[in-house]
Amino acid sequence: MDPATDSTALFGLPGEAPHEQLLLDADAGSGLRSISAIHSTARGPAFGGCRLWHYADDMAALHDALRLSQGMSLKNSLAGLPFGGGKAVLLRPADGFDRAALFAAFGRAVARAGGHYITAEDGGTTTADMRQVQRECAWVSGIPRAGAFGGDPSPRTAYGVFVAIEAALRLQVGRALDGATVAVQGLGAVGLQLCERLHAAGARLVVADVHARRAADAAARLGARGVGPDALLAQPCDVLTPCAMGAALDARTVPQVRAAIVCGAANNQLATPEDGDALHARGVLYLPDDLVNAGGIVSVAREYLGQGDESAVMAEVARIADRVRELLERAAGQPPGRVADAWARECLREPAT
Ligand code: NAI
């Protein structure tokens, strides 16, 4: 059965407890059609970005919103944030739409959620879009302010993945980044900044992007070896780092993986939990995205709460390395994806501090 067309998906993901709330918003003038999925407010208001995307159909968009918002509950609880999980997807209107009007309409939709959902930028959206949302409501974060920390979360996401890679290499392979080979899929906002950090730490980079120009630029600037997008996952390397779209690791691609570690920023890298089991059976350490890509949500959450400054937030993001160590201890030979999921659900039941 295709979960995206399974009728039970309207109230939550098949086999999972239902989501708390699902909001469908449409606005004829701007062309807005958005789905805001509130998975859980047990630890606080549901916090998670909004994605502007082309979907095959409405059910595919619904499935994405449900899956991403549940992921945010687990990510926020593992990161120890006082927030529940939510996510919004905006179905991209036909070309030529008025972007400012679209995000203003979305801001009014977030306002109607009355504070149960807090948004931020995500795939396909920008800090300028979040400013439009902010004109309509206060439940938004990730907005640059002169002289203050905040704004685009991507640099902190990249930093969190960087410290996770460093820790995993040290603990699992017993080596430093200097001289290690890291294969990065996707050179967007996170992937490129991560490559810069990896390069500065002495890693040898193999990179791919569907925009060939981005791979060529990284090759020229960071001494990376560019390969075609279809070849990236099969590169022999110490660390494979998916930083593009979800579900890169599935029944077809997992057997091709020739890395010791998989650790990247992309949300929902595994098509199914069984793909994580298959990586484990092949001796590949898979570090779940919920755990390693939390740098961005830590940043927008602290900005929203008005807590801390750049160095305090970077120190909080660096604690992702401690969670990698704790995960390896907890896993003790079991598939880390499953162990992290159980750990996050345990945290979800605990009151936020
Ligand atoms: P982005 O949209 O800026 O970059 C994605 C890049 O991947 C683009 O350059 C695109 O051309 C490339 N790409 C797409 N499909 C590809 C393929 N099959 N092979 C190679 N390259 C491909 O997105 P961003 O912000 O860098 O995020 C990357 C991933 O990390 C996404 O899955 C996002 O949901 C996730 N993430 C991002 C956070 C952030 O702070 N930006 C926070 C947490 C997760």
C-alpha cells in the first residue's frame, strides 16, 4: 500500500498515534494552499519550518507534512527544546505568482493557528519570506536582525552536522577528519557551508549536486572531486553526507553505499526504517537526521525565545556531539536509527525543562 494514498493518513501516519491537529488553508487571491501539521504540543507549541514545494498531488503534500511534523516532535525533544513538533507545506503555485502575497497569506494562516504552531524557513523558503509572515503574526522565527544573532538557520545546521561527523569518525573509526574522505550530496544552503568546514578541517571532499555548476564551483574553491548525482551514494568514503532531499537511502541505493558512516542534514534520509536496518546489517553506522541536523531548530528556537547569543547557541549546537556518543552507547550493537527513535519518544514523554 502506498502510505501517501492510504486514507488513514488524514489523521496521522499509518501505524502511528494520530497527529493533534491538521490545518488546511487556502487563499484565492494569492494562490496559497498550505497544510500545517501539528504533531504534538506535549512539550510546548509545535515548532518547525515551512516548505514551498511542487508535489505530485495533495496527498503527497499531506504525507510530507505529517512525516516532517512528526520528525520535528522527535527532533525537538531529543534536542531538549521546550517545543512540540509541527511543519507546514505550501503547494507551489504556477510560475509567476506573487511571492510576497503568498507568504502574507501564509502568515495569516499561521495567525489562525493562534500560537499552537510556530514557523520558520525550510526547503524552498527564505528569510525574506519569513519577514512577510512576520508582518501578519508573531509566531515566526529565523529573521535577521541588525546587531543580534538569528536569521538563516543553515550555518548552525551545518555546524551541528560537522560536530556529529567529527565525533562519529573519532568514536567509530578512531580517526580525525584530517585526511578522511567525505562524500556530500547536495550543495545548497547547508551542504556548501558544511563542505567549507570539512575542507578547513582537512577532509577530502567528493561532491554532487543536480545543479552541475554548484559541484564545479565547490571543486574549484574547495579542491573537491565532483561526481554525477547518480554516482555520489556509491562513492567509497569514510562518511556519506546526504544534504539534499529526503529518502535518498532506499532498497535500491542502500546496497550501493560504500561508507563507514552516514551522517547528513537531509530530513528523512531513510525511505523506511528497514533501510536503516539494512545499513546496519552491512556494517554502516547510520546517524539519524533527527539527532544530527538539530542545529537549525536550536538556533531559531533560541532566537524566538530571545535567549542566548551566537556563542551560547553554537555551544548548545556543539552538544550534538555528546548525543552522538550517547547514542552509540545506547545502541550497543543495535541499529542506531531504531534506538534514536525510541530515545526521542522517551524524551517526548518527559516534561520540557
Ligand atoms: P537547499 O534547497 O538549499 O539545498 C539542497 C541542494 O540539494 C540543492 O543545491 C539541490 O540542487 C541539491 N539536490 C537536490 N536533489 C539532489 C540530488 N538528487 N543529488 C544531488 N543534489 C541534489 O536545502 P538546504 O537548506 O541546504 O537543506 C538540505 C537538507 O537539509 C534538506 O533536506 C532540508 O530539509 C534539511 N535541513 C535543512 C535545515 C536548514 O537549516 N536549512 C535544517 C534541518 C534540515
